[in-house]
Amino acid sequence: MIDTHCHLYLDDFKNDLSDVALRASKVGLTHILMPAISAESSEQMDQCIETWEAFNTGIVLHKMAGIHPCEWRPGDRVNRDDLLHKASAPDICAVGETGLDAYWSTEAMAEQRESLDAHLSMAKELHKPIVLHNRETTTELLDRIEAHQDGSLTGVWHCFTGTENEARRAIDLGLHLGIGGVFTFKKTQTREFIKSLPLERLLLETDAPYLAPAPFRGKRNEPSYVAYTAQALADALECSLSSLVDQTTTNARKLFGLPPS
Ligand SMILES: [Zn+2]
């Protein structure tokens, strides 16, 4: 099983990372992908990997490079050289997370857009997948993907919670959909149409420490909880847990170019 979106390097995991690692290996995780949030993330990820490797779980951590849309403030400028330098490193598996967010604040939308465009161009240039965050910006985000899509852009709409039409448009634009803890909530609309989507475009993720699945809703999320989302997804698709895990693992390996383990 692969957790394709996990902020494992944040302070939320500082005090019990070894327990988190143990639980992650018990549920059969093999890879955890870490999206960047800010310029500081790369150093935090390196420290996290160093600590993690001493636990000898066999679970491989992977880094991304990018700036989260909520990090932008009015007047900020994208440092393209720095971003390109970081994202082009061979141990960076994807560009992100980037995207748009009009929920927390709309005061830096111009800066968010400039950043998203820079990330999208870089992902294409580097032939690496893009990892997208979206909150109350669906149409604009998909319009921008469409404008950039020249057949070479791949990526994932992480923590997908949209409608069936939005899912279809995203898939038609070449995107994968990241299914996380929200999928386990009682009122999620995604469960109603998930069966009609191509299984080879679905990925599992936690977005830990955020968005813990049921029965841990509201608590700190962690990589091992991806098993609850996997079970909920298998139930909704009426398939076995093992075939769901096999398929989503294959999807993640292909998209992010992960070596077999
Ligand atoms: Zn995230």
C-alpha cells in the first residue's frame, strides 16, 4: 500500500515518529510520498528521512518540491530558479503541492495563480507529475490544467471531494484522483459515483496529519490510517481489499515512477 500524500515531516509527528512508523509497517505500507508546503519543507523532509531510516521499517519515503497555495501573500513573487533547482533533483518524485485555495483567503489569488502556472510549466519541463490542492476553486483549477495540457502533463487532484462531472473532467484532462479520509465520512458524495470511474486513476492518500478517516475523524491523521480509507474504497467498489490495494499501488508506482520494493 502507498500513502501518496502525507506531511510526515511536520512537527505533529515529532514526538512519536517511531510508533507511527511501526503502525505504518503493520498495515503493509511500502512507500510514503511527502508533498512540500513551503521553502522550509525540503530541509524538514531530509531530517524526517534521516530519523525514519533508523527505524528499519523498509517503508521508503519520497520527497516532492513545491509551495502550497495557502503560503502565498500579496506581493510575493515565485522564485522560479529555486523551485526549478529543488524540483529537478533526481530524488524528487513530483512537483507540489500546488493548486488554488479560495477558502482560507482570497487576498493572494493572483500570486496563487502565478505560482500554479510556474509549477505546471515545471512539471511538464521535468516530466514529473503535478500534485494539486483545490478548495472552492474547482472550475478555475481545471481550466488552468486544460490550458497547460499538451498531452505531457500528468498528476493528481489530491483529496478529491468533487462531483461526478468534476471527476470526469479531471480524468479526461489526464489527472488521477487522490482518495483520502473524507471518503470514509458518512455524507461524502464521492461514494455514490466512485464505481463509474476508471479504477486505474484512483490513488490512496492520508494528507496526514490532516483529515483523519472515520473512526478517527477530528484526530491527528497518520499513514497507517490509509488502511481505513482503502477498506471504505474497496467496500464502495465491491471488490476485495487486496485487489484494491494491488491496483492503487500499481497506479501510484506508474504515476510517480516508484521502484518496486
Ligand atoms: Zn497536503
